[in-house]
Amino acid sequence: MSNQLTQKTVLDNGLSVVTGYISDQATSEIYISIHVNSGSADDMTNGEAHFLEHMLFNGIETPRGSIDFKTLKQEREQNGIMFNAHTNRTETVYKATVPTALGDEGVERALYELSRMVASPSLLEDRIAHEKKVIHNEWGSYQSDLSRFLLDQLFLSAYADNPEFSHRILGEREDIAQISREGLVNFMASHYTAPNMTVAFSGPVDHRRVVSWAEDMSTDLPDVERPDLPVETTPTPFYETINFSILPHAFFTICLSWEGSDDYESDIAIAMAQSVLSKRLNDVVREEKGDTYGLSVSSNKFRQTGVMQIHTDTDSSNVAHILKEIAREFSSLAYGDIEQEIETMKGFWRNGNASTRRNAEYMMANLIDDSGRFGALYNPDISLEQIDNVTACAVQSYILKAVSNPIGLVGLAPEGSYPPEAKFKDIMRLQEPSQKLRLRRDFTA
């Protein structure tokens, strides 16, 4: 039986330290999250958050002098220590995975090296020029990934009136070309600060020890007040179809929107709503009827608002049909009996998803900054009780909110494949039954 305990401490300089003690984990995971918006009201800074993520792997400054971090990374990998990073729309995360066999010394070393990355990067001019070439090529590769392309287009369209959300994480090519060392230094000074960071850790190390390490390694982080969080707005309706005649297929994303409360019950209900939607659409539209090869449901949750995306593809002549099938399942989920499906999801989270709930990345990614609590699903100390308390009615209310008025669609297909916007809205309109729909299948298996 794993001995697990989740704790959080906020240091005097404002740095948050979150740990999940797991006695039987083969590796320790360390994450440093910088709460940054990868876009900005000032278009000139779009892409800087992602660019910095690249730059911090190019070199760090230490009391012993400059160190080429890429060489250091290769040396650490020989001992099984792995470094990585990613940037999304709300944060940049630097991470290290350390084999438990290396003990506290290995964990402390990796945490120190991560701390140097975020506090003392070299930011050399020649490396800035080099990374501009790298990201220029990454930009082209990113645009050729259809699912990523559609997601970018969704945010550009749904948040056209909110420049802090309507952007590409990589920035536009002209943004990348204009990035300067001075701009990166200024960005770090305002965002790479102790109050704007979270260190998350999972593994067999004591919370107090991690706090002590974090105190020692964060003394040179600025403790200035964290920047304002992006202003949340609800997405605006859109309908964007792009002529894509290279393949006889249609690739599209339906955007749903919801508003909730900043509390545990809302977190769980929204997550369950996404899971139930995903399972039902895959079980019926994909598996049972074979109308699509791939179908996925994802979401972007901010504090009290968010969007849910349904990504799928089908033959270009089949778009209207698959939209009708999706709309039919929307109505069934919104007005039908989903009690058994909710119980199935609760069982999954109690059992099969236990390792995910203890994972440092998920503990950190689901922090709710303003209230200082953990995301409900990933706090092992309280999540099971909270999950049990969520009712099918609460989950269904979020499903109803989300599917009753889809915000829009963005799609690629040969010209003429998509119905007119008015027809799309008519197809997606919920069909409220005269009596409750019953589930057509047993989801307990």
C-alpha cells in the first residue's frame, strides 16, 4: 500500500511548493511551473513564453561560471535523469524525472539545475539567433499538424475580441523574428518571479526537505507582485470552414463553452462531463456506427470559464450526417438517464486513475491559484470523498450548459462539404424529448 500525502507550503518570497509523498514510486518527478499567458494584449510579445522555454535549455549561469545546459542534460541522461519542458496557453513548465535509486542527492541536484534554468539563464545573442531558426521550423511543422492547426484556429476565432487568448502559442512568424534579448529579460523580470511560480514534486521525499531545498534555491528569484491574470471572457460564436482539397476528408472541431464556479464540485463535475461526452461519442458514433475513424474530446479550463473541443474526421460527403449523430447524443446526454455512466466514471477515478491523481504534473497543472488549493481530482487526501459527493444531476447540468448552444465550428474539407452556418445551428439544436431518454447500452461492463 502506498503511503501518500499531499501538502502545500507558500514560502516567504511567495513561491508555492506542492508535494505528493509516494513511497513506492520508481522515479521522483519535479515540476517548476511559471504561470504565464503565452499571448499578450501587446502582439509584440506573442510567443515570448514559448521562446524562453527553448532558450533556458541553451545555458545557465552558476557560481562556477556558465554551463551549456544541453551538454549537462546529456550527462544527466546517462544516469537516468531526464529534463523536459512545455508551454501551453496558461503556463510554462520545466520538469525533471529522477530515478529513486539516486536518492535525495539526485533529486536535490536536479532541482538545483532546474532552479538555475528559471533564475539564471545565459540568454546569449548567438543562441537567440539559433533558436529563432529552430522555432521558425517548428512553426511550419506545427501548422502541418491538422489537429493543432484547428485548435489554433478555434482560439483565434472564439476569442477574436480577447487578444490574451486569441493567439498561437508559438506566436506568429513575424513575432518570432522581432524577439530580442532585452525583451526576454523584461519578460523574465515580470513573470519569472517567486510569487508567480509553483514547484511540484512527487516521490519518496519528505515535504519539509523539499521546502528546505526550495528556500535555498529561490533566494535570487524576484519577489515582485505577480502580473495580473488574463481577463476571462466568454467566447464569441463563430463558423469557419477552410477549403482543403488535398484529401477527400473533412477534419473539424466543434467548440462548446461553459461557465462554472471556482470550487471542487465544479472542477469534478466539469471533468466528468468531458469524460462522459468523450466515452459516449466514442462508443456510439465511432465504435457502434463507424461514422468516424478518430474522435476525441479535450478542454481548456481557466478559472471560471472554459471551452471544450470535439475533434473528429469523416468522409467529406458525410459531414452533415455525423453532425446529426453528434447532436443526437448531445440530446441524449442532456436529457437522458446518465446515472450509471457517472458511477462508472467515479469507479475509474477511484481505482484506475489513482496513479494519475498522485502525479506531480497533474497536481501542479490543476492548482487553482487564487484560492490556494489543489485541483480536486488530483489531491489524494480529499479527492475520493469529493468525487463521491458529486451527483449525476450536477454533471448533467454542465453537459446541458455545454451542448445546448455550441459556440461554433472550425473545419477543413473540400469546398461545399459543410452545411451553411444556419443549417449547422439547426442541426445542433437540442431535441428535448417528451419523456426522459433511456440509455441504450450498459456502461457498467
